[in-house]
Amino acid sequence: MKHTFVKICGLTDVAMAQHAAAAGADAIGLVFHAGSPRAVDIPVAAAIAAALPKQVLSVALFVNEQETKIRQVITAVNPAILQFHGDEDERFCAQFGKPYWKAVRVNASVDLLNCQRLYASAERLLLDTDLTAASTDNAAQTYGGTGLTFDWQLIPVKMRSQIILSGGLNVKNVGAAIEAVNPWAVDVSSGVEQAKGVKSAMLISNFMNEVLRA
């Protein structure tokens, strides 16, 4: 049986991206959000994408980005998937001629089934922790990479097998997450870092081993 699809997000150098691919990651996330400690510029992202094996997808992540910048990334990097992690509407996300994933920040008041209808053209919804109501000195934290989980019971059972589960996943809890939710994919960023924005080869390998075990 094939393992749960895994995306390792926030890669910033070729060597670590290749390690993640060799460890079994199915997709590599490249962050084009200047407020993130995991942001990459276009030439570095292009080098990472070009170095990946054919079966590993490159995912370009944007947060309320200008259309011109997104088109520059598409031209230079040619990502397999676009991921929109801000407040973009469906029309904006769907205009680029690429499959896209739409991130939804989950709290008890969010109607996830309605989100699924609002973004009917999205290949997947990615569910992440909502920190917009929390006090924080870094607004970028509200757009992923928080290291905090949300209540997985908020995900309607009928959509669990279709979603990408994100938010606070790490070696210690990804097995429980897969067993509890049975998502199509899991997405990890800060959970495989030795410092903010700095990935750990060992943690990536251990994370992939735990996914395979689960």
C-alpha cells in the first residue's frame, strides 16, 4: 500500500531538497513570501526544482502575492503545483493554468465543507492552524510554519481522505495524525527544523520513517 503523500515545505537549498526526495518525500514546498524565514528567491527555487527527481513535485507557495510575481515564478521555476496560503479567492487562484492547493486556516467557526465548495477548482485543500486571533509579534506566523496543531476533530469525516493536513506536525505526532484523520497528504515545515527556517536531514528522515510506519 502506498504511503500517505508527504510534502516537506520551506526548503531553501538544493542539497536538503535532494535529501528530502531521497528520504521519500513526494513534494517539496518553495516559499515565495518575504515575511517567512523560509523564503527563497527565484534563482534558488529554480535550481531546487531542477534538481528534483521527476516523480517529486515542486510546489510554489504564495501569500497574497501579486499576479506578476506569480507569473515570474511560473516562468522561471515551472512548479508542478501552486499553493495559495493567503486570502486569495477562487478566481485569482484558478487563473494561472496550473493545478493549485488552497490553504484554509482552521478554527471552530470555519465551515470547511463550504470552503470546499468555494474553491471547487482547487486540486486539494490544505488545512492549517489558525493563529490570526492570537497575539503575535510576527504576522507571518499566521500563514503557516506555526509549529502548532489544531483540533483535527473539526475536519468533517467525509472530506478527511481528500485533504492535506498541516499545522504543527512532527516526528512525534504525525503517526497519530495519520491514524486519526487518514488524510490524503501531510505537510510539514517547522516540525523538521533544527532552528527556525533551517531544516534537519535527520528529522526529515525520521519524519518519513514515521509516516511509513503509520
